[in-house]
Amino acid sequence: MSKTLLLAISAHGLGHLGQTVPLLTALRGADPSLKILLFSSLPADVVQTFIPDGVEYVAAPEHVTIAMHGPLRVDLDETKARFTRWHSRYAEHCQSYCDILSELKPDLVISNVDYTVLSAARKLGIPAFGMCSLNWADIMRPMMDNDAGMLEICDEITSVYRQTERFIRVTPGMDMTALDNRVCVGPLARSGRKHSLHHTLGLPGNTQMLMFSLGGIDQELDIAHWTLPENTHCIVPDHIEATAAGFTRISETGLSYIDALASVDVLLTKPGYGNFCEAWKNNTSVIYLRRDYWPEESALLEWIHKQCPAVEMAPTDFVDGNLCRALSELSALTVPFAHSDGGEQEIVTLLRPYLN
């Protein structure tokens, strides 16, 4: 009789979903009879553009996560309020997830990286794994400035992660030394198909192709004043008004995000797991804007500078719309792309005893 795996995916941007897709593909290849449920509050139409055939989307209730002021800055006050409210009714939230899991009847739960569903799985006796490059306790703890209530919540979250079968820490990622059940695996990143954007957009063959994306959290941005070097063209997200010469919205290329990323020379982005790993996987160089404060960032930066050509863009240059300096610094680098095996097969091996 075939088994059922439930993969719970955080709706904090799209990085958690993108990080999980290579594992979905590997699991489908290893056992086509395995029933996989993708459990998330992300919109169904967005999820369907990521997941392989044969994976079933199941709408999940909202879960607590970090509040943001756009893609680069944490809203600390709102984050504290959210987690305080959530934990004041944690037993109720856990029971709601228990009711859902009881109906879906999974044989195994993996969460990237919400913890309430892990508590529910444990309560029902369902084996469960955490999986991510970060966890919410280690993200929040350095931000809390001795806030006793929030530090207690962080300890509660850590306790949930520690009670899983394993916490799969994907590379690059936070140290997570508080999780004595963690196991580290290689990177998880999607591969795209390279297309000729020069041909599609009617550009000269020597045009440098740049793509701008700060991940799945939208940002209001006026690019009319941006300055690009000569012979450079920029692909931007659809929510940005691409009316200036030298800019094209991604939907106008006719490509998916991952194929567009594989088809450009440079990605301008923030330090984020999906942004960095997918650029590396697809031989796309990186220009990055530092985030205001994100504890995962140091691990990501240490890794990306060893894996592919990457430079930091000064915040003042970004505000001024001056991309010339960073592109010039990038072109002077001689760092090669350093490829390695992904972590998906390692994870399949870890999960096999629970799915046979």
C-alpha cells in the first residue's frame, strides 16, 4: 500500500517553496506511487507553477511567521505581537492542525519550517521532520534584546524542532547548534532551461542580461531613474512598472522565473537561500543588497562568495538607481562557479525508512 507524505511549506515569501521543489522531484523519481501533499497557505496558482506533476496542493490555515517592512527589513514590533498572540492560543492552534492531519492521514510530515504542524504531528504520533536553512527560533532570538517573553517563546519553538525525528539543515544555512537532532545536507536548488533572451527581445548578441528580484515579498519601486551601463538590459518582476528603456517585465519574456534566471548573466537580489542557490545552480553571477538585519545572512554570504562571482551593492547606489558600479566590480572578478551535488538524494535516503 502506498504511503502519504505531507510537506508543509511556509508562506513567508517563496523561498521555502523553491527550496523544497528539488526534494519533491527526487521523491517522485524514487517512488512514483508515493502520495505527496503540498500543504501551504501560499496561493494555489503560485504553488502550481513550482511543483512537479503528481503532487497535490492542499490549502493550509495561516501560520505565524516573521513580519516584514518589504523584502529587506523586519517589522520587529509586529513580529513580537504576532508570536505573542499565537503562543497565547498555541494549544488551540495545535488542535486545529491535529484535526487537519487526522483527516489527511499522512504517514510522514516534513515542515519547512513552521513548527505548529510539527507539534500536531507529534501529538498524533506521526513521524515528522523539520527542514530548512533556518529556523524561526534562531532567526528571532538575536533580535529580541533580552525580551524575556519572546526569548521564552524562542525556547518553546526550539523545543518543538528538537522533538522531531531529525531537523534537516540544508546548506548553506545557520549553525543551529541548539538542535542536537540536526543533520546537514547539500544545497537544494532548482535548475532552469537557458533561452536566448537576446533573440526573444530583439537585442544585440553582446547585450549583458541582468535580472532584478528581491524574492517573493513585493516592494514598491520606481525604476524610471535607474542607470544601466551601455549594452545592458534588465528583467524585472511583473509588479514593477517597466516603462523605462532597457527594462522588460518577466512575463513579457514568455519564460518562467527559473528559466529567466538561467537565461541572464547577473541576478540583482537580496541574500536569501533561494536567490543565492538558484543563481549558483544556473551559473548566474550575483549582485546583492544587504538586508537590514537577518541572522541567516552571514552564512549565506560566506557561502556565495566561495561558490560564484558575487559582489555587494551599496545601499546608496540602489537608492540612486546606479547599477554601473556594482556591475563593473562584478566584471573584474575571476571567481569560478564551484559546483557540488545537491542534498535531495541525501534526504531521500533519510526518509526511506519512514516511507517503505
